[in-house]
Amino acid sequence: MSSLSGRVALVTGGSRGIGAAIAKRLGQEGASVAITYASSKEKAESVARSIEAFGVRAVTIQADARAPDAVRRAVRTTAEKLGSLDILINNAGIGRNGTIQDWSVDDFDMMLNINIRAVFVASQEAVRFMKPGGRIINIGSIGSEYMPIEGGSVYAATKGAIAGLTRGWARDLGPAGITVNNVQPGRIDTDMTPADGPLASRIRGSIALQRYGCPEEVAGLVAFLAGPEGSFITGANLRVDGGASV
């Protein structure tokens, strides 16, 4: 029997990159999976078809992470269409580099709203549906602890907030039997951070394994935390970074 058979997961930002890899892996492990997307409907539907190939259900939901009502609706829609909600993967987010002189207040607020507020809103709504054994897994970044290049301050601040929320929510939700963890990827080869990008050679030299990771390597840790063997892990901030931050 697959480790997540009968479970229902919601992966925000699941149409591409790390989110898509997580959604597919959870489906492979037996979970029915809902994914949200902002604008890439065709990509989301392609991911859903890949999930359904494992013999489980998949749902795509358009939701703008900047809009709290849309985030709440995505959570409710998951529970309504798939019958429950056991696992929330807070993956949706944006990244942008810029030194302190480059940032406008509006851009700063947008980053905080998508990378922090949407995580809070989704998690707050999700716990209304979760039973003991529920899982909240945030996708953070090693940027919360380690900054190898200039221009990452605001992104790092948002991911530092996620690390703090993870620890606090683990205390809040422990009595309800719900675990909360934060997976912190390093440089992963996606369209946001391509392994052949302009800074790639510089960054690769700072990674102990001398390579970028792949989304499936992040998805493997997420699947472990979501499954029965991860039941006694909560409040953890776990790096998947190839030794970049050692």
C-alpha cells in the first residue's frame, strides 16, 4: 500500500518547478492532490494528468496568492471536491533580487503578501478541516539563514518569517496532532533559478556537492514528512541544499 493512500493534499503553486514535483510525488504515494496556479492553466492541467496516471484524483484551482479570499476558497474547494484535507504544502511564492536602494514599498508589500500572508491564510483555513495526523509543510529557503550573494534581503526576510511561523505553529497545533515543518531548498534547477543562469557558475562553486539540486530531491523530503514515518517530526527547518550552507 502506498504511504499516503486515502490522504488528500493541497499544493499551492503546483503547476511548475518544485510545486509540480511535490504534487506528482504525493500522487505517486497514493494521495489525491489539488494544486493551485496563478495563470498557467495548461501547465496545471498537465500536472493533474500526471497525478491521475497514478490512479488517484487531481484537481486544479486558480488562485491568486495576493488575494486572501482566493486562498481560503482554494482550501475549501479542496476539501469539498476531494472529501477532506490532510496535507497542506505551502509552496506558492515569488522571488526577486534587489539591494535596499532598489525596492519600492509596493514591491516590498507584494513580496510579503505572497510569501508570508498567503501562507498564514492558507494554514489558518486548512486547520479547520484537518484531523489528528494532519500535516502542514512550508517550502522556505536556505536564504533565511545563509546569503551568498547581494540583493536577497527581502526574499530572505520572508523566508525567515516562514521559519519562525513553523516553530510557533508546531507549538500551537501539536495538541491537535498536526505537525508543521519547513523544507528549505538551496539552489534547485527550475525556471526561477536555472542551473545555467547568469550567476550559476558563481553559485555552484559555493555548493559542497558542486551542483544544483532537482525538484524531485525536494519532493522526496516533503513526501517523507507527509507520510507515517514523519509523524514525530514537527517544528523543524530542514535544508535540502547540497551542503551550500555548511
